[in-house]
Amino acid sequence: MLLLPITLSVMGIAVLVPDVPLLMTAFQHVPHHQYLIQGGVLTMPALCVALLSPLAGWIADRIGRRRLLIGSMVVYALVGIAPTMLHHLTAIILSRVAVGVCEAVVMTVSTTLISDYFHGHAREKWLASQTAVASLSALALIPLGGLLGAQYGWRGPFAVYLFSLLLAVGLWLFTWEPASQPKARAAARSPDDAADLPAFFPWLRLGGICAITLLASVMFYTVQTQSALALATLGVHEATRIGVLTMIASLGVPAGTFAFRAASRLPIGSLLCVEFLVIGGGFLWMGKAGTPEEFVAGAALNQIGCGMILPTLLTWATRGLAFSIRGRGTGVWNSTFAIGQFLSGLMVTWMAGEAGGLRSAFGALGIVGAAAAALAMAGQLRIRNKLAASPTDL
């Protein structure tokens, strides 16, 4: 039940991806509708998550996790379906703001509860599983959004948000409020929990992780926010087919998650190097694609790297956070990741205008991915050399 709430954050964007062309057509009379739909309807929840996740984490640390999570999921369902009855783009964007507020709570508190319930390698396993569930849910939500869009128009996909009510009932039945001081901590401590005692907030360490997370997040969401428009430039205009092709590309995310679980004991720098190389290679392939099939192949490679990098960064960020600050730390990381989601659509739209097209923007992102991989490897080699020179400093 703690893995399933992450599907709501995926639902916030994935179910609408195949219907972006329908939204563009429905509101083409609105000035600057391209930016309003990309930044207001599609990724506005991410902006709210970015702004409010630290606050959600702070509230969870102060008043408890479980009731806050269940209440936010009930509200999520009500505001999520609102666009099925709204006619003005401004009102729809406001409803998306409310969805984003609820997402901030759901993402932060559900992840915090996983970190409360599990420790060490078990925690890493379940956090990686959370990523897998999110990506697998996208495989269902993206084609479902395309099907509902084809059958009922742009309003159809918003009805899926009622699923949140079922999850709220499940959480009420099968979860509990964690104790502030887990009794089994001392007996079950693993090496990864050695830094789990200090209650001060690790701003410097978490700030470095969040800087990398911001770049990774922009790349992570590019395929999800831009695939429909990219496929349209290659001659694919049917919402159902766009949904199926995007779903095929998204199979790379769970594949990447399983790859992370196999390689999770490698040093962080080595993992990041491989992940950014795979992501960048996928972008370069997408930029050179001349057919929908070639684009989907490149996007699938890109998504494998994205499926690896998310659990890498999440488990790295949550290590060493004491119970009393765990909600805030998780919220800061979620906030950073959501900022990248919000910026992704806007940045790629801007890059496409500057570079001469969407696929040229993909090529530029591929170069950025290669540069990030080189920096990650350089950082790992520096750490290795430093440890070799003075192993007693470890």
C-alpha cells in the first residue's frame, strides 16, 4: 500500500501525455496556449510539489504521517476530476494547482513512511520498488489516457483521478503510524544506517545531491512531456497510437530499475556515469530518428538510464536522515525533482525554438548527458585516488 500512492504522481502527467495535441486544439484560441498547457495543465502539479514538498515533510515530522497521507488522497480525487466539468483554461489550471498540493503530500509522506518502516538494504530495495511501480503504472496510464482521449475527448483522462479514493481506503486499512524511535533499530542496524543518528539537517550534502537531481529530473521527464509532439513531427497524430508508442518507450524505466537493483552496490559516481551515458545516448538517437520506430527505440534507451538514475539519487538522498528530519529531507529532494519536472517542458520548448526544432533539442540534451557522465567519472576517480592516498581517513 505504500508503493501504490506513487502512482498518483505518475497519473498527474502520464494520463494526459497522449492528449496534449487534443488540448492544444481545444484551447488554440487562448493566447500563448502552448506554454499554458505545457506549464499550466501538464506540469503545474510538479511546480506545486516543488514549492510545497518541504512544507509537507515538515508537517509530517510534526503531526504524523498516516492521517495526513490519507486525507490528501481523498482531496486529490475530488480536485483531480474537476476539469471534466470546467470550461475555462484558467479554472483548469487552478484545479491542477490543487492536484499539485495533494501530490506534494502524497509523494513526500509515502516515501518517508517507506524509510520509517525499513532500513539499510531493505530500504533501498523498497525505494527502488517504488520507482518500478511508478514506471509500470505509467505503462497502463499512458495508453489508458490515449484511449479515453480518443473516446471522450480531452476531458476523458481526468476521470482516472478517482482511483485515489480506492488507495485511501487501502491505506486506512493496512498501514499504521510509525513509532518515533523504532525499537529494532539498534539490533538491526546495517552499515548503511551508520549515519542515521544525527538529527541536524545535512544541507551541504543534500544540496549537492539535489543539484544532480535537478538535471536528472529535466531529462527524466523530457520523453514523457515531449513524446506526443515529437511523434507528431514524424507523422503520428492519433492519440491512441501515440499512447501505445509512448508506453513502449516507457518500458525502459522498469528495465532500468531492475538494472539498478543488480548494480546498486557500485559506487555512486560509477552508477551516475553509466546512467548519464545511457540517457545521453538515448537523446542523441531520438534527435537523429527519421521514423516513429527509430524514435521509440532511442526513447526506450533513454528511459533505461532514467529508470536507473531515479532510485540511485533517491536512496543516496535518504541515507543518513534521522527520524525527526526524515520528512523534511525527503521533501527537499522531492521538491528538487519536481522543479525539474516543471522546468522540463518549458526548457525543451525553449531549446527547440533556439536549436531549430524539437529533435535538435534532443541532440543538445544528449551532449549535456555525455558531459554529466564525464564529470561523474572524474568525481569518482578523485574520490578513489584520495582514499588510496590516505585510507585511514575513510
